[in-house]
Amino acid sequence: MAKKNQPLRLPPQSVEAEQAVLGCMLIDPEAVPKVLHMLTEKSFYKTAHSHIYSVMGTLFEKNKTVDNITVTDELKKSKRLDEVGGAYFITGLSSDAPSAANVEYYAKIVKEKEILRSIIQSAVQMSTQAYDSTEDATIVLDQAEQILFNLSQDAERGGFKPIEPVLHEVLDNWGSRKKGTLTGIPTGYYDLDDLLSGLQKSDLIICAGRPSM
């Protein structure tokens, strides 16, 4: 039985982290592409923050500077400046911004809160489908699995892989091939192994031939 007079629970969010991310983007040009790779507009809980972030993304795509003046001007053009809190709020984001060196950490907090909100929304969606569905249970289960799959794909967004370990791996593989050493799984066909250096990880290999060959 549901409890009466339960306190209203706010969805997971961190307004402080959202403001820290926006502030860092305003004071450090290098922070902009880092955050754009990790977050989207829907990552922000507050609508005002989402609007500001959208403007920053638009400016970056147009190869324009992202700072107090340009962001304020774009918001004014779209008639959303007052909606987000005015020019004073934009200035406050930059003046109160913490170290931009930690922007990825702040963005990670924002992303984690977004994922938690998505989990709640997905749970409600799956529950509704289970209650209201007139279809076979296996179909409802497939739909639930698809919802969870989409959620996990979205959660993996962001996080550049450092180039140094990747470069070392490429050079090691290249060196092995130069020595004639297979870097993948041998096929048993020597000419094919010589060309491919074996079957490599993540490769989709399709072997086909004409009939009667």
C-alpha cells in the first residue's frame, strides 16, 4: 500500500556542477570541445542552463569565440536572455567559475545525474508498458531490453581515449607485421594471413566465393 503524504522527491541533479561546467566553458576556450564531446542539451537539469549550453555549441560550430559577450549577444538575438537570468547571470557564471582544469570532472557529474534521471524515466516507461500492454510478455520484454540498450549506449557517450597508448599499440602492431609476426588469429591460409596479418579484433570478416569454385 502506498504511503500517504510522501515528500516530493526531486530528480537527480547538480545545479552547482552545471554552473561550473558553463563557467569553465566561458573562461577557457579549450574546455568547450571537451564538454561538447561529453554532454548534450538534455544533460542539464535546469532549462536555463540547457539554453546557455545550446548557444555555446552553436557558437563553437560557427567557429566563433565563446565568452560572456558572444553568449549574451546570441541569447539576446533568440530572445532568451531574460529567460536564463539576464546578462548578470552569464557574467556570474564566469566570475564564479572554478578551475577550468577540472571541467571534465564537473561534466562527468552532470552526465551521471543525467543517466540517473534517464534510468528513472526508463523504469517508468517499462512499468507503463507492462501494465498497459495487451501483447505477449516476450514482446514487452524485448521492448524493455531495447530501452535499456539505448540507455547504456547513451551512457557511453564521451570520454576521449588518450592518443599515446593508442599510438604505441599501432606502432607495435606495425613493427610485428614488418617482422612477419601475425598480430591476429591465423586463418590457415598463408597468403591471406600475409595480407591481413591474421584476423584482427573488431574486424567483420566475410569469406565468399562463386558457386562451383
